[in-house]
Amino acid sequence: MLLISSLQPLLPQVHAATRTLKIITPHPESVRNEYTAAFKSWYQQKYNDAVDVQMPDFGGTSGDLKYIESQFQTNKSGIGFDMMFGGGVDPFIQLAKDGYLAPYKLSDSILSQIPKDLAGIPMYDPNYLWYGAALSGFGIMYNRPVLQRLGLPEPKTWTDLTAPSAVGWVSAADTRQSGSTHMAYEIMLQGYGWQKGWQVVTQIGANTKAFPTSSTNVPPTVSKGDAAYGLVIDYYAWAEIATNGADKIGYVMPEGLTVVNPDSIAILKGAPNMDVAQRFEEFVLSEAGQSLWMLPAGAPGGPQKDALGRMGVIPSLYSKLGSKSIVPVNPFNLKSTLNYDTVTGSAHYSVLNDMIGSMIIDQHDALLAAWNKINDAAKVSSVSSASIDAAKAALSVAPITQQQADQYGARWQDQVFRNQQITAWRQFATSKYNNATTLANKAVSDAQAAAAAAQAAATAAAQQQQMMYIGGGVVVIVLIAVGAYAALKRKKEAKAVKK
């Protein structure tokens, strides 16, 4: 025993291999870094073991969703990744429907602190396939000095971004890459209704200067003054306000026309490290994990380097953290939010992305040209508002109904069908923009023709009136002459009688 003890330091040490947790996420680098560091520290303390965390992104929420779905098409039992973390709620509802998620019920101590829903939107799946890990609000960020310089109003609702004077001053990411921008447009469609919603979405698209691939590019674009308005998720705006000041940057969530939505987390079916994935889910939903969203950088229990500034999903944590929290809104006290339909939102999630992409983003030059024609026509005083409304309606008409979009969602992984629809939509967009341009031009030409006809009629009437005046004058002159002649004749006759 003494011999073995003395030789122990010289013997090779055997350690369990470090576990690797692989998470697909659209979260920005700040979130990835802070949650990786916090989880590794928590895991070491709780389980006395090391864990490695990898968080790749395959092109934003939409890209991540496409990657997961395509991989499961060829690998039914698992795709080599353990989790998806972030991206709203609609993609997770779709993944659950497709059977690509693995259930895990959180411990009662954690689950009991999370409400089942918020304003009708579920906070977690009833079969525990996904959980809301944070809450996100969607609205409009704006640059106050730029608005003052351009004479644009501070926005209160989505339609404020459709003003003709806002052409080229809106920033919004490509919906095919950005889940938050997708959500903003989905909110408009549900809030205004499919037909009116497409008009708002199309006109905002026409006013948009560029469509970056990531929504993280929108806030700095607004802050620098390259855009006056931006469609952003709340915490991006709060970060810019904290950096640049509320006197320069503003943010509004349109009353009655927005939602506070869960930003979710789930374990993928066939996860190689199922137990570690379950522990990560436990950590993220615990008070320790939720405090990471809400505390300032460097605070005890907070992030190490980057403040995340997101709303947590545990209502009691807001009062518990109190003034230490950097989150300015308690979502559980908000009123007048939209009654959001998660079923339809998830059903046509990918369909809507491709509709906006093919008709608004890919065809932006044609859209803008038609939009400018309509706005130029509206400046002609004699053009009727009914003619302008007809041109706008032609510009904004949707190729399919909401019900059709929901139905298409079930077939959207069929690439032949998908590509056929995208091609048809591009052709539809070209046709409707040409039609809108024709209507705008016709409204101007009709107005000009009507004005010319009115002018001609006025000229003819004036000429006729002048002729009447001339004719009347001649009659008067004749009468005077006749009268004078008669008077002279009478005078001569009287003189003759006198003689």
C-alpha cells in the first residue's frame, strides 16, 4: 500500500472525457459567449465536471430552421446536434409538429415559477417539447434628430412607416434570415388582417433602403442616421438607447399591434448528449440563468462582459431583482397587446419568408419604381384619392390567401413545389407592379385630360359669353341709331307741318 501510494503521482491520471454540448442558435455573439461561460462554471460547480459548449449559427433563425429540417430529412434518428436555442416561438412549434424535438419536463421548482401563457401566447409546450427562455417585444426604433431634419413624425404605429416622405429611410432585415423581422411582419398581417396587412408590409418594403441579412445590422444603421426608422426587437433598441441616449434614439411598441413573444429553447430528437442538454435547459430556465438576461455586466450573477438586456420568463424575478435589473419593462404588466395566433404563425412561417423575399426584397427596384409613380401621381392636385387608392391596392395585393399560405406550409419542404410557387410569385409581383404603374399613369393622364376638357369648356363658355356681350352691344347701338333716326324724322315732320 505504501509502495502504491508513493508511486501514485507517477502513474498516468485517467479523467472522463470532456462532454461537448452542440447547440444551434441564431443568438448574437454576446448571448452565445455569456451563456457558454456561465453554464460551464455552473456545470463545474454542480457536477464537478467540465463541459464544452459549441453554438454555431446557420444563417439566422430561418437558416437554422432550414438546416435542422433538411438534416432530419436524411437523418431521421438525429442530426448530431443537441439543442436549438433562440428564434422566437413559431419555428419551435413547427419543429414540434414535425416530430424533431425531444420532450423534457423541467423540475417542479423551476416549472412552477413559469406561467403557462402570456396574453394567450403559450410560454411552453404542453408536452414539454420547448420552453420560452426569454421574452421579446417587437417595435420601431427611430432616430430623433433625423426625423426632425426630414420633417417626419415620431412613429406610434406600423403605418407611420408607409408615408411617401419616408422612402429610403426605413431599415429592415431580410425575413429569410431574420426571425425578429419576420415576426414584425407577421404581427402586421395578424393585426391588420391579411389584405390590409399586405398593403402595410408592401409599402414599408417600398420605403426600405436596404435589407441586411442580419437584424443586428439594423440598430446601428438607425443610430448612425443612415435610416430614420428600423424594425427591431426590443433589446437591440434598449442597447442603442443606453449607448446613445434617449434624446437621440427612441423606441415604440405599437399599442394593440404588437406582442411579447417567447424566445424559445428545445432539445432536438436524438441528441447525442441528452443529459447535458437537459441540464442546460434547467440552467437557462433557473433563476440563475434568467438573471443573466436581466442584470448589468459585471454584477454578481450577471454577465461577465456584455449586458444582454432581455426580459426573463419568471414573473417574480422582476420584483426580486428590482432596481438592479437593466430591463425597463415588466412584460407581465403590459396591456393592449395583440391577440397573436401561434398556430397560423407557425403554419406559414417559411411560406411568408419566401413570399416577402420573392415579391418585395428580390423585386425591390420594380416595387420602388411603381411606388414612386403612385406618390408622384398623388401630388397632382386633380388626381382623385380613389384613383390613388386603386393603384395602392394593385401594388399590394397578395397572390394567395392566409388559408392557402397555411396549407402551403405543410408542403414547403417539397422543393419542387416551393420553387414553383416562388417563380409564380415573382411573375405575379412583376405583373402587379406594372399594373399599379399603369393605374398611376392613367390617373394622371385622366386628370390632365379632365383638366384640359374643363379648361376648353371654360374657354368656350367665355367666348360664348363674349359673343353675347358683343351681340347685345350691337343691338343697343342699332336701337339707339333707330331711335335717333326716328327722333330726327319726327323733328323734320314737325318742322314741315309748322311751315
